[in-house]
Amino acid sequence: MFQMRLTGLVQGKRGKYLGLSLVLAWYYCLWFAPKSLQHPFQIDDRTTYGWLSTLLATVISILLLAIVLGRTRHLPRQPALVWTVAGLGCCATIGISTSVASAVAFYAFSVLAGVCIGLFWVMWGEWLTSMRAIYSLQHLGPVMGVTGLVTSLLVCWMPTVLVVVFVALMPLGSGYLMWQSWRTGSAHGFPPILPSRIASQVSARVFAVCAIGFVAAGVCYFVIAITPWDGLPGGPRTSFCIGLGMGAVIMLVLTLVITRAQHPTPTRPKISQVMPWLVLSSIGVCLLYLLNCYTGAFLVALAAAGTFEVVLVMYMSRLTLSGYVSPATASANSLVAVRSGICVAVGLALLWRHSQALNSDDVTKAMLLAVALLAALLIPLVRQEYAIEELTRDPQDASEWETTIAGIAKQFKLSARETEIIDMLGRGYTATAIAERFVISPHTVNTHVQHIYDKLGIHKRSEMLDYLNKR
């Protein structure tokens, strides 16, 4: 009975994201839970440098993996690999939590934890991509939100000894879910990668989104780092848990608000609608700080940065379904953009503090500069909303999608070639990419597309995509 329920979980529309959610929860609980570390937590002690070591190790390891794997190679799907990573993550957690006396050991375990997070991130990204997971907000949002909220509450209420054990078991839990998913899940194979010259057409948009994530997360954590922690409710670590819990609640609220019920089908949430609001929330963080509302700025900054990380995961992972980037590259883009921004921002804040140059006038100028920079980034983000939506349009699950295409082909009497083309158009391929795939001219593809429009009674591609995704 347990095995059957577990199989249903790891193959479910929402349950398959639980392992990835545990990786994020493990990182946050390890460094921000009130009782996970057996030493003080202050902005100027070695715990902060250990946390930065984990961030840097994650960024470097995942970038190296993306470079080594390139566009076509993938990590081996071997149980030994996943259990090794999970075991090392467990050991790193225990080492970080208990290595009070040895600074060398503490930093070594911090780096090891970062490497394990990077490996886990790529492994889950590749497996979910091979399952054609669509990272939709109505599926991923509740899992990320509930996992983050539950783990935040548990580590606040548990006894200290149990917190260390609980956090150390998280990487093992993620590894176990991956192993079970490999054993019982059915992979559809990786989406075909588009030719480099076609995929490069979206590189500017990808860079823009990553840059926005870098700046927004950096601004949020800069505010967190320079906030006077003495006045935070319950102390800094309790406030960290509250802020992360708020981020989890935001994910749940976004899922409920954006996925509003309509007839005959629900409206699918759009990532492009969420991102501008997150940038606005980062601007709000700066304004709250300027109004001396330090607690509000601190909590909103944590919630916004965590939510932005999840949204970037969804955005980048969708690009793999259309063949624009490999799973490893998508995983690297999503994680590196936010966490490198955090590293830079916290590093600048620490330098500022140590130089004793932090005064009210300088802080005001920094906040106003951050507001101006975020506002400048918000304008191109809004202008590119349609283009971002086209790249990240929410498809259906693989089996549901195939059934939909087959039903449309039968209903409107599409030819075999027209069926293939509408399938690829719905998956995000351009006319040029389709022409190269079938070794025909773009003119021939456009002729087939026009015939499809005539048979379906539509006039443009956006209408067709809306129709496909709402059937």
C-alpha cells in the first residue's frame, strides 16, 4: 500500500516536484532555522561567511556542470550518484551544525553542501525535463509553498537535537524520491535541442530575465544585510523563518489568485504577469527601509527574493521544453542569477560595514539608486511581457497534450503534416525551426500554418495557442 501511494506521489502532477522543493527547503532550513546551528548567528561572524561559501560553491559547481555537459550531454542516471550526493549532503549538514571548534572543517562542510545543492539541482532539472514536467504555477506553486511553510514551522517548534536530524534527513529524502522516481516513473526523453543559431535568438531575453533576477535578489539581500537586526521580532533567525514562511504563503496566494476558475476551463497562470509584481515588491522593500520600517523591509525582502527564485526556475525550465536550452543550462541560469546576486549584495554590505562608512545619507542614496535601477529594469520587462509569455507559455502534460493534438486533428480533418506542424507550434517552435526539422522551406511551413488557421477558424498564432491550452 505504501509503495503504491509513493509511486502515485512521485508520478503525480504535483508530487513529482516534491524532491526539488526539498532541496530548496534543505538550504533555507540549514542556514536560517533558529536551532540548526550550534553557534551564534550574526552579520559579522563566520556563520555568514560559511553561508556565502555555500552560495559560491553552488554557483561555481552548477556553472561548471553546465559548461561540461554542454547542449547535448547529461548526467548519468545512476543510483550510486544520487545516493552519494544525498549522503554527502547529510554529512555536510551535520558537519555545519556541529563543527563549532574547527573553522576549517566548518568552511569545508559549507562548500560541500553547496556542491551537493548544485548537483541535486541539475539532476532534478534533467529528470523533470525528461518527464516533460511543465513547471506550471498551479502544480509547482502549491508544492513549493506547502513544503517551505511546513518545514519553516517544524524547525521553529522542534527541539534543537531534532532540528539537526530533521534538516540532515532532507537531502536523503530528496535522494530517495529521485531514486523512486527513476524506478517507477516513465521518461519521455529530452526535448530536441534547436540549432544554435535559432536558440541564440532568445539569448537576449534570457539574459534580461537573469539580470533582473540578479538585481532584484541583490537589492533585497542588501537591505537584509544592512537592516539593524537588534529590533527584529524574536531575533534574526526567527525573523528569517518568518520571512521565508511569508515567501511560501505568497506562492500559495499566487496560485489561488492567478489560477482563477473560469468556464469551461481554468485560466492558466502566466509567469510574465508575476515577474513585474516581484520587481515592484523589491522597490517596495527599499521604500519601506527609507521609511524606517525595518522589520517590514526585512520580511518582504526575504519573501520576494525566495519567490523570485522559484519563478526563475519555472521560466528557465520551460525553455527546455521548446529546445532553446539544455536542462543543465536552464538549471544554471535559474539558480545562478539569484544566488550570485545575493553573494554580491551581501559582500558589498559587509565591506560597507567593515569600512565603517555606513551612515544615513549613504544608505538613503543607495536605496534611491536601487529604486531607480529596479524601475529602469521594470520598463523593458513590461515591454517584453508578450515575448516572455510566448517563450514560457504553459503547455499541458505530455499525455494530455498528445490527446489534445489528436482530437484537434480528427475534429478539423488536419493532414498528417499539418498535425505535426500544429504540434510543434504549440510546443513553441518557430516556423524556421520547423522548416529545418522537416527539411522543407519556411514558405512551405507558412502555407501549412495558413491552412491550419483556415480550418480552425483563427487568424493568428496567439489565438491558436490560447485555443490549444484551454481545450
